[in-house]
Amino acid sequence: MRRFLLLLCLLWAAPVWAARITALESQPGRVIITADGPLPAAQAFALSTPFRLVVDFVGVVEPGLSAPGTNSVSNLRAAMFAPGTARLVIDLKAPVIIREARAQGNQVTLLLERAPPDVFAAAVARGRKPLPLLRSDGPPPLPTLATGSFSLPPEFGRTRGAPDKPEPEKPAAEPPAGKPAITPPRPAPEPLAEPQATRSGVKSRTGGKPLVVIDAGHGGKDVGAIAVSGGYEKDITLAIAREAARILRDRGRVRVKLTRDDDRFIPLGGRVRIARDARADLFISIHADSAPNDQARGASVYTLSAVASDAIAERLAARENKADIIGGVNLGVEAPEVGEIMVDLARRATNNVSVQFADLLQNGLEEQEVGFRGEFHHFAAFAVLKAPDVPSVLLETGYVTNKADAERLFSSEGRQRMARGIARAIERHLTGK
């Protein structure tokens, strides 16, 4: 009788058809789970404080597995959560969501993307949801736009309309570095919609080669930040924008338009209007930062969010958004569409593609050994990013108030490396190559 009960327990804990997870791997924009057979089904949910993604598979993992992370993923760990359920915990450095799960053979690839705080909060609030494993006869697809990141599938928080009531999550022990159960925050605004980019790149809005508008921040009477050496931010941004444009034009894969090709002042609304009127497929605004602390250094990128990712991002957006005051411009007269943009620009699909490009930009600058200010990607309400129909990012190339950063940014070699990283990211985003 004892043997019979033991046999029942073993069968219950590990059905004969359950696949055994054998390996975990983190790559930029994706997590790969390998098993000794097909994994048939999964559910997923998000947790905060600290940020985590949890995926439960019908399967077995014995003993527990772990693997180091990449980019915004700090660590992977998996262990048995319940009989027949293998739990994967993705520990995060910053908010990340799962766009979709691709299954091919004995591997499942989770495609990931960085997300604004309100989008991640919405995912947490929705609780556990089925995560469809999309089957494919071919190899798992590369991340959208070559190495980018991805949006949440409808079943994991993208359904339009009223949000589902979150399914109660029972407190339970997690794999080795388990954390106590977290009470989800109150629901946030509707999350992002699906991006329009594809594996082969971006479909140009005007036909032919895709178009990028590169914006050299500041200019004319608006000198921007003043460096420790006395130089001006406006000169750095123009030099980098010109060099990035030259590289892209020489390669001939995309079209390029500069908001300014000389030392002149353009209102913030005017910069946005240039990109919109040109029906640009991408807008990147180039800047250089400053800080009271001369030790602050490194590049960073910003995408639009009504909720700033940190106090530094909030202060920086407030400062950059005052650029028109320097020029004596009345935004209500000079750029009447900005009022609409404040509403429209929360358009989810556009912002989602902006987030994808931010990840590609990080990879491009890493290849050029450009140092970052802690976590590279941040969120803030920059006026220059508020084009509702143009994916937009703002790149801070470094701190001109830091001696090392200033020397790099005012040197020909330093600007060229920055421009090469920017141009490479733009090409990967717009062409998928």
C-alpha cells in the first residue's frame, strides 16, 4: 500500500508527459528556456518591490536552475512551485514586460521590452494571466528591429477596455532567492498597444527608404548647458547630429533630415513640427547634460511618460522644457498643436516603438564603449518627445559639467564614437539589419 501511495505521489508531482527544464539563458531583449521536450502551457504575472516577472510552466525543473541576466534582467532562477508546475522568476533592474512567448521544438523564447512605470504597474495589477506559447516551425524570430525589446501580449495586460479583475495570487515561496508576496498597486492607465515595427525593419510612412529626423538640441541664443571648459552644449549636439547624418547618408540605407544644420534657435514645438510634417519614422533629439555635482557622468536616454522614472529625470525634463522661454517664444502662438500633442502623445503604439529604439540605442553605444549614468533608459515628460505619430527619444550624451565627459564630448574622436553608435542603432531600428 505504501508503495502504491508513493507511486501516486510521484506521478502527481511529475506526470510522465511533463517536460523537464534543463537550461536558462538571458540575451538582450529575450529569455530562452530549454527543456527535454515541448512545454505545453504557461501563465505569467508581474511583481514589484523589487521588480520581477514570474512565469509558471506545466513542467518539471529539478534541481533548481539559475543564470545571470543581461541589460535590465539581473538574474534568472527556476524551481518547482507546485506539483507539475515549474516556476521561472526573472529578477529585474527596471520595469520590463513580456511581449510574447515563442515556442519552437523544446525551446521557449520570451521576448521582453522595457516599460514605463505606469505600464508595469498595470501588469502587476492584472495578476496572473495565461501566456500563450506561439508555436513556429521555423527558428525563433529575432527581437523586433534586430535587438530591440517587446510589448505585452493581450492576454498579459494589453486588452482594450475595462481591465480584468486580477486573479488572487496565493502567497507562496519562490525559487532560491524567494521574496514575500507583494500586494499589487492600484491599476494604472491603459498600457501600451502593439508596436508597428517588424523583424524586417520599419515600413516607411512615405514609401521608399525610412526617414529619421535628428534634432541637435538648443542652438542660437539658447546655448544649453555650459561646460567646465566654457564650451556650449549647442555645439556638441550639432557636431554629433551632423556626423551621425553623414554616416547614415554615406551608407544609404535610410533617409536623414536635420532639424538644424547651423547655429540657430528653433522652438520646441517647431522641432516636433519638422518631424511630423516630414512624416518621419523616427525622431532622436541629441543633448548633453549638466549637474551641480561634477562627479555625475555618463550617457542616458529618455522616452515619454507622464510619470518620471526618477527625480533626476523629472528635473531634467523641467529644465529642457523651458528652452522656449530663453527664445521668448509664446508656445500658444508659435506651436498651437502642442496642446493637442499633450493629449495625443500618450499614444501607446508610438511610445512602445520609442522604447524599443531606446534599447537598440543602448546596444549601439555599448559597442562604441560609451559609459552610461547607471541604468541607461529613463522616462520623463519632455515636450520635444510629444509627437503623437512619431516614435521619439531624447539622448543625453554625457555631462559637460564632468571633466572626463566634457573632454570626450568636445573631442573629435569622442563625438565620432557617439555618432557611430547612434547611426548604427538607427539603421538597426529602421532596416532591421
